[in-house]
Amino acid sequence: MVYVYLVFEKKDYFFGSIAAIYDHLSAEQVGAGYHTLWNVRWKETSVILRPGLL
């Protein structure tokens, strides 16, 4: 699951994949292109799950 929070719009989105983000939002809205997110080293990225969020 991929969580996207748009700071300026104050909106939360949940997607099943990185590609699904760009089916709904533009790269300008996200602030990064598909390949940029694809190349992130996810194993080195922190993940915070909050109870009740999912």
C-alpha cells in the first residue's frame, strides 16, 4: 500500500501501487515522477502505521 498526502490540498490518498498514483494524480500534484518514486530505496525508508488508519 502506498500512502500519499498532498500538503497544500490537505488530502490523503491510498493506492495499491506506485503506478496507481498516476492514474489518479499528476506528477505535478505528487511532486515527483513515476520513475523517481520507483527508484526510491524502499527498504531504507521508514514506514509509520497508525492504529485505526487502515
